[in-house]
Amino acid sequence: MGQYLFPVSSNSTGFAEKKQRIIYAAVSGFIAGTICILVASFINVWLFPELPLKMDWQRIFLLWLAWAFIGGLLAGVAAISSEGWGSIILSAFLMATVILIINFVQGIDSILLNLLVLLGLALPFTAVMVPIAFIFFWLAKRFLHLYDYVGWERWKIILVNAFVIILLGVLPGLYSKFNSRANEGTHLVHAMLQEASTSSTLPTPLENAEGFAEHRTQSYELTQVESVYSTVGVDVTAHYEDGYALRCTAILYPGEVAYVSPCKGLLP
């Protein structure tokens, strides 16, 4: 059956193979989760170097802990079974449940609604996750039989597996890329703040922003989220070193000229 990561006796081959398979799948999931968080955290910095985007290192670290270890755990579950689909479907169900909880569960004050959402979407999401769970199972099986081959045949397995793992990490990470609205809104606010730093008069949205006049020439970092005030807006916040923040909402109606509503200064 080839060599194993750990020496095994002849009467424990089945258990050793299972252990190896789970380890290979878990490590693959851990690496894919790590790549996903790296891409999601840095893709906008790479694509838009002209924007002073804020990097929340503590949040990035916590996200890495969560997704890398959860990814490793759930990928490991997929490899428990040697041939059957039981563990693959269980892994897919757990993946779907985790994603649904993160995206749809809003709090304990609406338990019934949360349960209805989970029950209604669990099966469809599980079906979507089955191919991903199967890929981790497939990767583990290929790694398990790695030592059955030599030379280029072995390297082909390693290279193909590495490519698949990278792809599994990169593709979901790409969803963090700014969409057209976030891109335009963030650039619009940044251009306005740059204009304010050199102009003798303040742009109209900044005229009544408390504390901005004292910070207009200081450096800042930007974050953006979907607006809580407008369905076609982006809330862009400029963070200054002393704790002051300025929140502006860029309004972007389709087919119309984008504009910034009056900004609000957030004193530390």
C-alpha cells in the first residue's frame, strides 16, 4: 500500500490509512483556508494601491484562526470514510451549516426565524458543498498513494494537488474584491478628501463635519461597507491616527452622477 507518514504494524494498516487520509485532508483544508483569508484580506490592497485602505490586523488574524482551522476540521471529516459517501455528505452538511450560521443567523432574539432559515437552506447548500467536500476526499486519497509512485509520476500528483488546493483558497477569496459600487464610492470619497487637503475651501459634504477642519491635512486610512442609509450607497469611513473618524456616504444611482451626502465626524 506504500509508505505512511508514521510507521505502522501489519495489523493496524486500516486504521493507519484512515489516520493518514484524515491528516492529509485536514492539512489541505487548513492551507486552502489560509490562502482564502490572505486573498480576501489583501486583494483590494493589491488591486487598488492608490487607495489608503485600512488593514485590521486583529480581525485578519481572527478570521485566519477561524477559517483555517474550521476548513481543516471540515475537510478532515470528508476523509473519514475510505470509500462511501457518508463522511463526504456529513462534511458538506457541516460546511453548509457553518456558512449559513455566519451569513444568516442574526442573534438569539429571533431563534425561530434563524431555525427556519437554516432548515430551509441547509439541504440546497449541502448539495452545493458536496463537490468541495469530495475534492478534499480526493486530494487525501491521492496524497495517501503518493509513495506508490516515483519520479515524475509522484511530482505530478504533488503539483496537481497543490494547484487544486490553491484554487480552492483563491476562488472564495476573490469574492472580497470591491464590486463596482464599492470601488467607485471609495475612490469618490478619497478624491474628495484629497481635494480638501489642498484647497482653501471645503467641499460641500465636509463643511459641517465636526472635527474635520483640524484633520484635513492629516493622513488617513479608508474602510467601506454597504450603506445603512441608502440602498444604492456605500458608507466610507476615513480613520485618523488620533482616533478621529469621518464617515461619508457615497450615493450611486445607476445612470446618474455619483455624489457624497454630508459627512459626519466621529470624535474619539
